[in-house]
Amino acid sequence: MDEREVLIQTILDNPADDAARLVYADWQQEHGDEAHAELIRLQCARAAKKGKPGARERELLNRPENAVLIERGNTFERGFVTEARYAAGGVGPEGPVNELDDVPLDRVLFVDCCDYGDEWPTLDEAQRLAKHPVARRVRRVSFFEYTLDAGILRALAKSPHLLNLRDVVFSSSGTDSAALAALLLAKSVRGVERLLIQGDTDFTDIAQPLACVLADPRAARLRLLWITPDFTAASLADALLAAPDLPELQVRLPDRAEWLTREVRAALRAKYGKRVAFPTRWANTDTFK
């Protein structure tokens, strides 16, 4: 990574620390972007006081390089767009895959790559996204009501830029579980924090791929594993019971699964304590944003 990316990565790793943002503001000023430096400082100061935007801040936000982001429904917080919302409609024809060079990497922290139908990328588009530096900003990939070609996940897994991928969501969506594990274990991924699989799709083959994920040292970053489909197998419990000790991991399993007998539940509770639950309702995917 170049010097700019190193500074932004520090912000990504410490999102609540204004000091990292102010260091970047100094760097921006030294490299000719005094307006962005001033915006960062103004918004950080205002956030600390919980005040309202002043005239100068509004003036800076109206500058073309910022207005183009705001016009797409994004909001600047302490100098940066926290989540690039224009990516939330898909990365197909209307999403960032065809606009990669328009994503201002100097002021966008996270890109949310989502699908709400059948317009997630083709294999060629996924390969382009994987190679592009914008992939450094991808925090979340999510799929809704869609059966995803395993080749697309494997193409994304080859990206050298996915170090900030945190959340992976499959909601009423299916794919090859081994390909899903390949994405979670991609070389550039430092560790996914939340994995959600819910709906009526068939994930009876999830146990072995999940066991590989849980055995990886990066699983120490995993905070939430939520799997709700009834179509899972008893081997899923075996994988969870054989997993290394992950004291921060919260586990949610399908309450209606026939293999979740009283004995199996007791064994899981013995290992995970109050961190394992068997919800009857699906997760609210909004909490994964």
C-alpha cells in the first residue's frame, strides 16, 4: 500500500479514533487537498461537541468532489463517507463495478456490496472488482434471494485487496459452501467478524467448510455465526463442538432443525455457554450494516 492507503487503513482499524483522521487531514493538506483537510477537522470538532453543521462545513460539502457522493445518498461523518450507499443496490450494471474509477478512495471508508435480485456481478465483473483497489473498501458482501455461482465467490476470493471484509450475508440465498469458505479464507481477508446464513436454502454441506474456517487462526476475529436454515445436517454440531476455543464467538442455530436434540443442545451449551442460542426468528439484516 502507498502512504495514503496506510493512513486510511489506520482509520479503518481505529474508526472511533479521531487522532488517526487528524493525521490524515495533515497529510491531505501537505499534498494539496486543503479543503478535505479542513472538512475532516471541522467535522471531528463538531462531533466532539455534538453540534450542528456550520456555514463553512456546508460550503465544503457542496464542493463537486463531495457533492457527487452526497447526491448518491451518502453522508459524510468526521470527514469521510462511512458506508458508500450507492453500492447497496448491487454491483451489476448500476453498481460500482461499472463505476470503479469514480469511487473516491481518499474519502470513502467502506463499500457495501449487496444484491437484491439477479444483478450481482457476472464472473467477468467479479474478476474486475477483485483486481480493483476499491475492493480495499469492501466491508460487507451480501446476497438476497439469489443462488450465486460458486465461480463468482472464488473470483472474489482471489482478490489481493479484501483485507477489510468484515460481514458476509446470505439471506434466502444459496451457494456452494466450499466456495463460501474460500471467500472467508481468502489470503487477503484478515478475518470475517460476522457470518449470517438464513432462509430456506440447502446448506446441508456447510459442516466441513465451516470446520475449515473455524480451524483457521483468523477465526479469532469471528464474533457472530448465525445459521438459521432448517436444511443443515447434524455434522454442523460436530464441527462446532470440535472447533478451537473462540471465547468471543456468539452462535445462533436453527431451532427447528431435527438434529438439534436435547443432548446436542446440552453439548453445545456446555461448550459455548450463554453464547449459543436457538432462535425461532430470522435475524434482522439491518443489524449487519
